Amino acid sequence: MKIWIDILTPKQLLFSEAIIEKLGKKHEILCTSREYDEVTKLAKIRGFRLVLVGKHGGGERGTKLKASIDRMEKLSSKIKSFSPDLVISFCSPEAARISFGLGIKHIAFCDSPQANAVMRLTLPLIQKLLIPKTISKDDFTKFGIDKKNIISYNAIDAATTIKRKIKGKKQLPFENKNKNNILIRVEEQEAAYVLKSNKIISIIKNIINDYSDQNIVILGRYSHQIKKIQKIVGKKAKVIKMSFDGKILLNNTDVFIGSGGTMTAESALMGVPTISYNAVPNPIESYLVKKALVKRETDPKKINRHISRIFKSSNKVNQNRAKKITNQMEDPVEKLVKVIKD
């Protein structure tokens, strides 16, 4: 069988590694993506072979539309030539439209029903949707997919991606080994579903004010974003682009402050003390908060007090709780294999 996988984000790339490991020996797989810095860098780190078609559309509706149209035009001829029997995506609008147009069956994964625009563009066109059990099927049926075509798995996607082996450079941005490591992930600003805010700026200011004697590393996403933050923090913190496999950073982190997205989930399931400032309200973040793996807090002073408590306590309880929860989760890729066979 020939399988086409369209990959648009770093998390999708890591999740696809597990899919390829399971299906790659028996099937011919083509993995495509677009020019998007965080994906292409991670692909290089992971030694992941990608065919790049088109580019990221940025933060504006008009540029997103143009990029999607251009990408579909370029992709359609390539996919027609490859002639896959099956398409797998993570609700890629281009993959949905092309698979529909060429009459190819399409299975999609999704844990982000809050991505309203993407759901409306993809769900009516796919055959099967795989979702974490913690999310209600009703959150997806309103976008035009029948409930009988939605399959739940008892896991969240981060439980799959954190199993990966670390690859790439081992040199860390934390400078002093005798200090605590605080890692801050800046929110995604160019996704259509993100509520734009500056809450992270006040959080960063308060952290560098109270913890300038510790190692503070801020993970930016875009060059303009990094320049802005660098002006604010000066030499009190290190601001970097994501040029690491995130797992190696989290393995060496004493407290992680995230926006509530992918890295927040990975941090939590790895047993790292994790604070979410909830810039990306979503059901996975809510699940992790309920399981006491993530502390949700947006008040900068309260965040600092929580960091202080973390530094004074042992992390054994957190790690044991995370291990117990992940051990109870099933493998979503096994569920995918079953759906393909059925």
C-alpha cells in the first residue's frame, strides 16, 4: 500500500515517527510538509525525510489563503503522480481537499476542536477521525462529520511523542549547572485559533525580577517575537529559537511555563513541574489540569510563588503521578492500524 502523510507542525512530525515505525516496513510512505522553520529544523534534528511543498501562510487570513491555494496546486500534481491508496493527516486542509478531489480515503488525527477554521475545512471531507477519549465526539460532529466515523483512543498524543529517542545536539542553553533551570515557552501567535495577548510579557518580567539568580531560558517561535522579548529581558535571560529536540530541554528543566499546547502536555507527562498560562485554551490542557499534572495560572505573582514552592519540594510525587497516568494509556497508532484494516 502507498500512504501519504501530510505534516504541518513539530508535534505532527514526532507523532508521524511512531506511525512510520509501525507501517513503514510493509508500506511505501511519502511524507510532505511546508516551509515552516520549527518543522524543518526538527526534521533535520530527527533525521526525518520530508518533501517540502509550499510555505506557512503567516498570521493573516489573506496570506493563509494564498499559501494554501499555492500549496494545493503544487501538491496535487505530486500526489497524483505518487498515487497513494491512503492519506493520513492531522487535519491538514490541503490534504483534505486533495484527497477528496482525487478520491483517496483519508484518516485524520485531531486533539484540537478549538481550531474552528481548520475543522470546518477538513472534517466534512475525511472518512475517519481519530481523537483522544478525553474529548467529546460532539465537539467534532458540529463541523460536519458523522459520529460513527469518529474513533476514540484512551490516550493523549503527548504520551506517544515523549517515547521518542533523543536526537540532535546535547549542548544545553542552561549555563550554570548549580542553578535551577526555568524554561518558558512563548505562545503561538500565527495560528488562526489563538487569542492574541501579551500576558506572557508580564509573566516573563516578574520571573526575571524574582529569579534572575537562576537559569532562565525563553523559547521563542518567530524572529520578530524573539527580538521584542530580548529587548525586554536584556542579559537576565537567554532567548532562543527552538533549535533542539524539546525532550532534551525538558529532561533538564526544573520548572516549565507553557502556553497550554504541545510542549506543556509533553512536560506534564514527563513529570516536569508544569505551569500553564493558558494562552491556547484546549481540552488537553484542561485534562492535564484535572489530573493535577499541570498548574493553570495567569497571575504573574502567583506563578512566582508557585515556582518558589516547586524549588522547595521534591518532584517524586509529580513524576510518579505522570508515570501512573501514562501507563494506563493505549497506543493511538495501534488504533490507526485497526482502522486501516477495517
